[in-house]
Amino acid sequence: MRALVAGRARRVGSLGMWRAGERRVPERAWAVIAGGGTGGHVYPGLALASELVRRGHDPATLRFVGSKRGLEAKTDVTGGFPTTLLPGRGWRRGPLARSGLVNAQALFDAAAAVVLAGGLFAKWKPAVVVSFGGYASFPCVVAAALFGAPVVVVNLDSVPGLVNRWAARMAAACAEGVPGAPRPRTAARAAESVFTGVPVRAEMATIDRSPAARRRARERLGVPPDATLVAVSGGSLGSLRVNQATAELAQLWARRAGVAVRHVVGKRDWPRFAHPARPAGGLLYQVVEYEEDMASLYAAADVAVQRAGASTVAELALAGLPSLLVPLPGSPGDHQGANAQALARAGGAVVVPDAELDGARLASELEALLGDPARLSEMSAAAKSLARPYAARDLADLVERCARGAPSSEPATEKPATEKPAAEKPATEKPATEKVVPRAG
């Protein structure tokens, strides 16, 4: 088996790393970070990898494995890290007539991915495999079992997904992203279980919402400093329901002066919402396909309207940003509903079921929040109470303890509670990055 490496050397990502074509990365890997598909799976893995680089690990030995159908295949989201793309697709639930062919293809892709992963692991010989869940993790966990590599299962959501529930059977450790989340019943008895929280990107872990920082963020976004700002996003791919409700909201609020809505549509629905009817009145309505500077948006906003993926909820808590959450219906185990309720119980969010969301309901809920500054302040403090700014550090501690060859008695590194998360440190070398599609030959 061999890998295809292509492209010119150019600066990418926020890590100060380099994508370098025509140069091969080392054959050995220290860690394989498996997952992907959406930003909610990719970004926590990226946060872990960045923390491992900060500790001195060579970025070229930290290999991401994702899916040809995921976000990581379409963008440079994994920055300067070697990235391997394997075939795979999710398992469709529903009537056999509609799902049978798709699931048959999913089984074929999974079998092919296991064969490819086995060949890659024979070369890489990783010291540890980290599974963030999703179908991209499955072949890597199988290969880890075949080659005796320890597995760390990271359960980001309140309810573990199908692949991670299965992977827990052979895990050396399980990291839990949500407090009180049930340990997978399938977890090996000897597996260590640690609550780490959900790792987030360094820029999202250190959002400054002081008045001066908010003014600067609004300048970057083109939002007046005295406007009330509502930030709306349905995730990296977008949400049709959220997008439709937000477009209706913009019409209902067309004449509302002193209010801004920044609407992040997402890639999937962008052609439909790219050219909205601009309100003729006082509302500032900004529509973008993808938000390149989510940290500035969270710093600038007064309230956010979001789905309830684990990464989103973790970032809202770290920012202390009040939110209206619309959980994705039909998410496996209703994990988004559980994520949203965890933040709502703490007082940091309002939850609206997807089926009940339209422009009128969105306007009603937002008007109740924006008309009560004291409530917004209480929601901000409540969200902050769930924040885990050291999640990437704690997960890296666990991964290093479990890695093959690590001292068995090595304790976790403790840091003072007042210390801020370390910023990402640029690598001193320019690691080669490959978007690789393994093929026989």
C-alpha cells in the first residue's frame, strides 16, 4: 500500500505549521487520532493534537484518520497534521426498502476501510489510538486490536455513540466529555474512566468578553459597538430548520433598529440562503457561509442560537455566552437533546425543540432574553460554571499514560486552577502533511 502526497508548500491553519507536498512524512506514528465527519468531531481531536505538540511531540507523528465524505476531506481543517482519508459512511436507520442499499454500501466501505487501516498500522506501529467516535474510528479500533495498540475512547456527548460503545470493550481508558455521562456499559472492566471535558481549540478556550475585547470583536465583524448582536449557526454543514427560522426572523425584525443578526448558514444550504431579501429598515442582517473567526463572534454576541453538539456546548460554556439551543432531532441516542438539557439545567441555555422552531417562535424567545439583561447575566455565569478550560490538557495526560511504552505509574500533571490554558506553540520544524487516500499498488 502507498499514499499519495500532493500540493505545494504553503502556510495553513492556526498552528503555524506547513503543508508540504513532495515530501514524505515519517513512517512511524506515535498517535493515531481517529474520527471526523463534522467540526464537532474534528476540532476536539485538533485540540488534543495541539496540546501534544506543545508537550514536545513531533506533529508529523500525530496522524489524523478521517472519512472521504467528511469535513476533513473538503477543507484544511486538520491544519499541519498528516491526514488519512478512508472510505466509510454512517448507518441509516429506517425502513429496509430505503436503508438496505445504503447500509449494504456502508458495510462494504467499512470492510474496505478495515483492510486499508490494517496495512497502514503495520507501517505506523502507533503507541496509542484515540477514538473520537463516528464511522471513521471503527477501522482504526479494529486495527489497534490486531496490532496490540492501546485505545483511548473519547465520549464527547452525554450519550456515547455506537462505535464508541463498541470500542469501549477493548479500551485502555474512557474519557468522558460531559459530567455525569454514563460510562459505556460495554467498557472493559479494567478501563480507566476519567472526566476530562470536551477539548476545544485554543482560541475558543480563551475568549475574552470584556467590554474592550467585545468592541474590538465587533469592529472585526462590522457590527456597531452599541448594537444588540444575535449569533446564529447550525454547525459546519448547517441546519435547514435553523436557517429557515432565521430568515423569517430577519423579516419580522426588519424595522428593528439597534439590532444585528449574524447568520452562519453552512455549506449545505448556502446556495438557498446566500442572497436573502435584505431588510429595508433598521436591522443589520449579515449572512455568511462559514465563520472563519468563531472566537470573535462569541466574544461579540449577546446571545447565540445553535444546535447542541458537544463541542458547541463546551465552547458556549467556556465563553459564558447565553444561548438558545435547538437539538438535532434523531441524533443517535438523542445525545444533542441530552447535551442541551445539561446546559439548560445549569441555567445557561433555553431549549427549543426542532419541530417547534420557526421565525415567530425564535423572535418570541429572543425578545424575552434580550429584554432582560439581568437574566442574560445570570445565564452567562451559569454557562461558565460548566466550563472545562483544561480539557485538552487532561485528555493529553490520559493519552500519554495509556500509550505503549509509557511509565505505568506516571501521574497526571496538575496545574494551578488560576492558570490559563497554554496557547498553541508553533512547531519548530515544518511538518509534512498529507491528505492521503491509500490505494492498492
